[in-house]
Amino acid sequence: MTTSTTSTATAGTPEIETRFAAARQVADAVLFEGYVLYPYRASAAKNRLRWQFGVLVPPAWGADCGEHAFQRTECLMEPRRGAALLVELRFLHAQRRVVQRARPEGGYETVPELELADRVLTPWDEGVEERVQLCVPIAELAGEGRAFPFTRPVHEETEAVYDEAGQLVGRLLRRREELHGVVRLTAAELPGPYAVQRLTAVVENTADWQPRQPDSDREAALPRSLVSAHLMLGLSAGSFLSMADPPEWAKAAAAACENLHTWPVLAGADGRPDVVLSAPIILEDHPAIAPESPGALYDALEIDEILALRTAALTDQEKREARGTDARAAAVIDLADSMPPEVLERLHGAVRSLRELTEPAAGPDADLMSPEQPWWDPAGDSAFDPARDRVVVDGRSVGAGSRVRLWPGARRTDAQDLFLHGRSALVEAVLHDVDGGVHLAVTVEGDPGADIRREQGRFLYFQPDEVTPLEDE
């Protein structure tokens, strides 16, 4: 069972619901990303370590565990006179579920599972959605700004469990621990001719919970954590600037903004810049859910088509276990079982735009546009030879057989490149692209799979400014 609870630290307004409506679909995906993973059973190994994004743990536990008690968002905005800042903090509150079987002589006993005809109930941490909504005049955020504490009390509930004949066979005990947090908001005008301000929004877990044991594990901290925490920020009048692609005059100010454990992007309706979604995962400006998506599958590491097919192929027993894990997992099973072929077919791929050619190509390159004549044939271009070409790096000639040190550049987006920082590599070829760029195909020294990569022609690629020649060259 996953419920939705809306709470306000100060009175929210209907404008909050309207302003954030467009961003809410993506925000929901952020909130529940990784909530339960294929094969959607609590017993699956990858469902035993829960919630990897945006977990704000109690300060006393987070200090030594590598996780954080706060997240900090900074972005640039151009509010109009008299504008108000609309804020919605959203997170999941872990709700621990215990399964008990009814004894024939009366009372209950805690059990690892309870089998029913259509599901198998097991212990599980459910996620209860929480919201903190604020509406604050921008003028009140100057100087030290304002702080908005919030609390969620201890909550316990009991749900009776009946079998298909209507007989009481057990019960579910649910408990949520007390939560304490604060949202801190400040706004500062930046110097210069533009009426731009830097908005700082900090979300912090302020729980004073102390672990009973020095080595208390993550499971003890999660019920007292803000899970999948993220912010939606809106302006009643005015606009935000893109942090990913700011205008030229604002690039220095955008680069000076400090965002910790979160990533702010524009998310207003119809491309408008009046809403920012600050999420614990990297998104692009104006993110959107693909229209072909059949529903929430919670496992963005998988392709929807493959995930739907795999889920539909689970055994009946596996589906019973998934349905008993969580109401959201049960909905995924039902979705996969009931998906019409035409919906599944749409998941195979989509063309977002087409450009029609209404006139034949003209000019000196017309022949290159014909199907019989490719516009560039690398095999027929004798000007380049990857095995013999050389490129000058730091005043030294580098080519196939050269040894280099790898320094992946800041433009890299693959986190695995960080593990290659400072590693030595052997250059296998020097390649030129059609735009005049030069790339070095390399194999990493000490890689046990280097011979296989070389045989298959599967190399890693770096640009000349990402390597330095080794001294023995």
C-alpha cells in the first residue's frame, strides 16, 4: 500500500498545484525511480538494498556512511516586482511492514511470509509520499532568508488479512518513524546591469536520532530519512535561467552556483522557464516522459519493451510473490499481463520528427546525395591511414604503438571514464572524423581483455588533449 499525504509548512495555494502540474509527471518518476526493481519480488537480491537516489539520512548516521543529511540547490532567477516563490518539497517516508499469521488458539505470530491464493505477503518497506508546500514573497528571502521546519509524527496502523473464503488468516503491522527536517530559502541580488538573483534552497534532515550501536546499518537509518527528496520551484511572476545552457552574460554567475547532491533543470509547461525541478539525478532542461510509456515500471535501467516482456514471462509463483511485495509491484504485473499488442509494439521505437525533401539536390555535391554514391567512403579515402597516421601531442609525435597517459576531460559524461584517470594505455590507431577532429583508439595497459578488444577492433577513444605521451616514447 502506498498512500499520498500532502502537508504544508505554511499554507500552500492552488497556484502551486497548477504551476507544477506539467513537472509533476517527471517528478513522480524521480520520486519512485528504483522503488521496486524487476523481477519485483522482495526476495530478489537487487530489491534488498533499497533507494539509491536523494536519500537524506539523519546527521548522526550520515557523517561516517558516505550519504548526506542535506541537499543544496542554487539557481538564477529574474523575478518581477512583488513575485512570490512557490516551493514543493517531495520525498518518500519509509514505512516498515511486518507480516503476522493468526494463531488457531488466538493471537498472532510474526512470520517471514504469508501465502494467499493470489499473492505472497512478505516483510517490506513501503514508501509513503510526503509533501511540504510553501509560498513565500521573494522580498522576504533577502539577507539571512527564511527557514521552514517540518515534522512528521510516528504513525502506526494495522490491516487485517483474509483468505479467499473470507477467513481471517493474519495481519500487517505498519509503522513510520518520526521525521524532522527544514527547508532554508535565501535570495541575493547579483551585481551588474541585469536584475538577476541567486536563489539558494537547502533541504536538511534535522533528526536528532542516534544509532544505538556504532555500526548500525542503513536499514536502521532509512525509516528516519527523507527518501528520493527533490524540489519543485516556481515563480508567480518572472523566470529562471537555465543552469545547463545559460545566456552568455550569465555564464559566470551560473558557474558560481553551488549545487550539492541535486541537479536543477527548467521544467515549466510548454517550455516556459517559470519552474525548476531540482532532482538527485541528472536531467536535461524540460524533461518529459515518453508518450509511448505504458505506465510506471520503476526500473529506468531497463528498456520498457524488454522489461514488459520479461515481466509477462514470470512464472505464476513469481507473480504471486510480486503482487504480495507492494501494491505498485502488483500494478506492474497487471500492466504487463494486460498490455495489448499494439501498445507493446509502440515500445519498440518511435520517430519524433521527419523532414521531407521536396526538391532534388543541386550544386557540386548533388551526386553525393544519390543512394548509389555515399557522401563519404572511408575505405576509398587514401588521405588517411589509421595504422600509420601520427598526431603531435605536447610536442611529440604519437601514433599506433605509442604509450600514453590518460586524463579524461571534463566533457566526458561516462562515469566509468573516471576509473581510467592516470592509467597508461597503448595507442592502436589515429582516426580522423569528417568534421576534422582527431581521435586516438587505445587499449588500457593491464586490461586482461585487451587482446580480445584488439582482435575485435573494440577500443576506447580519447582526443589528443586528453592524453600525455609517456617518457619512454
